[in-house]
Amino acid sequence: MAQQAVHPVPRSTSHASNLSCFQCFKAQSKNQCHPTKCQEGQQVCVSNEVTVFSRSRIRVLLSKRCALQCPNSNSVFQWSVATRLQGRITRRCCSQPLCNAALGLRALPGGLPLPVALSIAGTLW
């Protein structure tokens, strides 16, 4: 198994002892992620967003936390199984207070912005 590089994110020492990040694990909504004060030495906020969508459903799981350093570089990994099921994993690491807060306004296939698509999907479940 290949090892992944660890990339520290430089940050200002002005908030070294009081960094706060949003924290949640496999949350289905950003409202389930809550601000938390990081422990001493934790210098970055990490956010992982897994989006799986098919023709009739969109499912998003969010995991956010404090970390000592970035576990990997910022990245987006997309895949597709046939044309009916697609997915995306977005990993981000940042170093400002509460910088891992919100979903971006990324578009899903078909051009629909993610928050709009999620609102529509919520009515389908």
C-alpha cells in the first residue's frame, strides 16, 4: 500500500492557541456540523465531502474536524459506475478559524448548483 504525503498548511501564529473548526462525522447536512475549539497543536481544519448521485437521488455525507496537519493535499476524486451512478469525494484543508464551514456552490452533472440539487433531492426522499 502506498503512503500518502502529509502536507502542513502554514498559518498565522495569531490564532495558534484558539483555532476553531466545524466538527461532524458522516453528517447529512452542514447544520449537523458544529464549531469546536481545537486542541493545542491542532493547526488546521479538515473537510471531507462525499457526494453520490443517481438519476433520482443525491446523497451527501460530510466529515469535518481539527487536525495537527493536512492528512493529504486538497483534492477532488470523481468516479462513475455506468451512467446511472456517479460520485465525488472532495477533500479540503485550511488554516483559518471555522474555514471548513460550508458546502461550495459546485454544480452537479446537468448544471444544477449543489445546494439547489440537494433541496430538490430532499423532496424526493
